[in-house]
Amino acid sequence: MNRKKRGLWVARWLLRPMLVILIAGILWHYFSGLQFALVADRIRGIGPAAFAILLPYAFVFLVESFAWRLAIRKNPPPGVGMLFLIRVATDALLYSIPGGVAVGEPMRPVLLKRECGLDITEGIGSCIITKINIAVAQSVFILIGFSLVIALYPGVAAQLGPGGGAKGFAVIALSLLCVVGLLTLPFSGPRMEQVFRTLARIPLPPLRSFLAKGEPYVLRLDEHVGRFARDHMGKFALSLLLSFSAWLLVGVESFLILKFLGADPTFTQAVALESTASLFRIVFFFLPGGIGASEVGFVTLLIAFGFPDPVTLSAAYIAVKRLKEAGWILAGYLIFWFIGFNPFRRRGRPGEA
């Protein structure tokens, strides 16, 4: 077994299970004495207002669909309704299977071609632009969330690291700024082409042959992505603004859930909760929907914020959040069924993307 395969084996069969066991241990520490009857009473207390909990995420999908449409250069671009359905369907994959990003994200240009007749390169380019904008907006959202915690909740901030959380915050802020810088590199010029040209200099005939076949597609993608921000500044700025608005709507969702469960949250606390959960989902990307990892962040912050009976509140909050996600996952798979598309079937026959 070579070094690379050994590293992958260690990560897959040792490191991941150890992290999962650690997360399970933390959750057991918090919830081992939980009274489920009290949790059920809190959830039942929401009543008919439970349907309102689905609305913020519906608007998240809608806003991100508008942002996606701005990144498509075809005239006229696909309708927002179809983009909304594709977004819901592919998000179901992201949140329901391990490593769902590797399946759900590539599925979007495939569905754009199948349902809207969009050129596959154009579809990939629009998905890249949209994903970059969402990731940049997410980084800013996380940074704002942690900034608010540092400024307004020093007791919580102290848990981030030595020096009242200042060092922990500095590391997170610097990391996020680096991420934003790397993510926006494709908008500053033909970066993919430059990487492509560099790889083509490697004296390996199979690699050069592979790169030669993909060169036209890479150049087209680079043109689409690299020139988007410069040639369509208005669309770029609006798409980025819409992507950030979508993250604020996720904060609205958390605020509503806590309010319906009988807590008295501030919007700042809701943003802090979602920014922390978002960071955990990135770190523990191999867990479907960040399950377990997000819960640790939720319960830790809800206890630190000083809510009454925080463990019961955390359990009810987590249950409602996951039930909401399950509802949208079901909706996504129903969309796949309605359009007659099996996302798990391998496609290799001629004419299939």
C-alpha cells in the first residue's frame, strides 16, 4: 500500500469513525438525562404555526434561484421556477447521502441540459459562479456571526480560545478571509486556463492527451467564469447580494423556530447559531447534512446563551430543524420522481450527460 492510499485508508477507517464517536460522546453527555416528554410538549406547543417554519427555506431556494439565473448567459435564461425545482432536488442529495456535495453539485448542469436544453459547459459555468457567490456569502455570514458573538457575548466568546476568544476569532477570521480570496480568484482573470497550461507542461503523455481533449471545455469555462464579474458587474453584484440574503433568511428560520418553541431569542443569536452550524457542516462534510456535528454547535451555544432549560430547548430545536430538512429532502426526491430522473443510476450510454 503506497503512502497516498495509506493516508486515505487512515482517514476513512480510523479518523472519521473517531470523530463520529467523539461527536456521539459529546451529545450523550448533553442528552443522557433528557426528558423526552418535555421535548414533545415544546414541539406540540408550536401548533399550526409549524407550517410557517418551512417558509424561510422556501425563500432561500427562491432567492438562490434568482441569483443562479443571473449567472446564466443564455437568452432567455431558464425560468426561475425550473431552477427552483432543480435546486430543491439536488439539495436533497446534499443533505441525505454521505459526501452528497460530490453527487448533488455535478447533477445541476446535467439537469439544466436535460430540462432546459442548456449547453453543458454553460451549465457548469453558471453553477461554478453561483457556488462561488454562495460560498463567499457564507464566509461573510460566518465571519459576521462570530464577530457578533465576540462583541455581544463575551462569556460565549471565551470558549473559542485563550485570551477571551480573541485568538480563536483571529484564526477563524484570517482563515475565512483567505477562503474568500481563493474563491474569488477565478473572477480576476483566466485562472483555470493558467492552471491548465501549467499542468500541460508536465512531461506525461497520458496527462497531456487527457488535457488536450478537455482544453476546449476549460477555455470556454474560463471565459464564462473569468469574465463574468468584469463584463457583467451589475449581475455579479446582485447575485452576490442575493446569495448573502439567502443566508440571512436561514437566520430568520432559526429565530422563528426558537420563538415558536417558547424561547426569547435575538436575531443576533439566531445568526450566531446558523454561522456555527454552517462552519461545522463544512468541517464535517463527510456527514450527511453535518448530522451530529451541527447538533453539538447548537446545544453548546444555546446553553452558553443562557436560555432557560437549554438542553430541552436544544433537543426540540434540533428535532424541528431536522424534521424541516427531512420535509425538503422528501420534496427533492419527489421532484426527481416527477421528472423521471434517477440520480443514482450510472450514465454512460451515448447521448447521456
